[in-house]
Amino acid sequence: MVEEGLTAGEFSAAVTAVTSAFGDPTRREIYLFAREGEVGVTASEVAERFELHPNVARHHLDKLAAGGYLEVAVQRAAHAGVGRPSKRYRATAKDTGLEFPARRDDLLVTLLGRALELVPAAKAEAMAEAVGIEYGQTLAASMAPGEGHRSFQSALHAVADALTAHGFAAHAEARPGSRSLAIIAEHCPFGDAAVQHPVICAVDRGIVKGMLAGLYGDTVPHTEASRPQGDDVCVTAL
């Protein structure tokens, strides 16, 4: 039963976000393990505890961090010289129950719409994308501080996971008949505001661009389809 006040899409997005983080039984156990101590855990500690390859352990931890369930702290031992600093993953104060996308404040949405009407379309789109880029860069920095860049596909999946955690119900996939990849968002947390003011979609594109810049390198994403334009899903292609 969908919680009162939520649309079916919002409920689906919330379920998808939680499933992405905790759908894997090993990942659930890793999260509980991280919650046990105040100092958190490292990828090597998780790998030893669950008999995993360190890269697999780090993947699970980064998935949880992308959903906001773990926070990352970088520590370098006092005697350490060059080399990768130690990353510790600690449980955040976030409740593990279903957290639904925040309800939009109608007054603020109305104010946003009026403000956008006063700004030239090109300038409004550039501003929206810039806001998304800045936020995406912040997300990337919190997921992998001090760590080298990932492969393109790994970074793209991390971006999709982060978008899902923010209510977009997103996933990465290869485009049919093309060598390019894309992020497909089946839900928009901005709702009717994005339909009335499609320029808001530039925020999504900016988040993808900002996160990929932090996790992989500079890219040029473009909007291939969007719900405000009448498409069934929003597609950001790369």
C-alpha cells in the first residue's frame, strides 16, 4: 500500500533507492558490521571479515556511501609516507527505514517558476546546469575523497546509484545500436515543476557531469529524452 500523500512513482523511487543499497544480502551484513563500531570500518577489514576481494568490499561500501547510509573519512597514519590514505566508512545517522523523497513545498515551487520566467531561457539553463555540476562534484568528493579516478562504466553506475538515492530511480545501460552509454531515470523528484519548466532538467544533466568529473574525468553529457518533452523516461547520454 502506498503511503498517504505519495504518488506511485514516488513510492517506487523510494523502494528502488533502498533496494539498490540493501538488495544484496552481503551488503546488508556489511552495513550492520559498519554500524557496530563508532570508528567505522575499512575496505580491508570488510574484505577479511566477509572473505571478499578488497575491490569487491570497496564496491559494497561505495554503494552504501552513494545512498547516504555510510559516510567516508580519509585518514593517513602518522608514520605513513606516500601511498593511498586509509578510508574509513562510518554509519550515518540516517534511518534505515524507507525514506521518501521530501515533499515539495508548493509555495517554493511557485516562486521558482516565477523566477525562471524572468530569466532568459539560455541563461536559466546554464544556471541550472551549473548548480547541478556543483552538487554532483560535492557528491563525488564525498564518495571517493583522495582516491584515483574509476573506470568510465564504474563511475557511470555510481552516478546512477546516487541519482536513485535522490529519487530519480535511475540505472545505467548501453544504448541500442550505439557504442555510447546512458543513464535512464524513470522518475523525476521535481514532478510537475519540471513539466512546467523543462529547464530544470539541466540540473539532472549537471549532476551527471559534475559527478563524472570527480569520479572519472570530463565528459559531455546531453539530454536525449525527457518526461517534460513527453517521453516515458529521462535519458542522459554520453
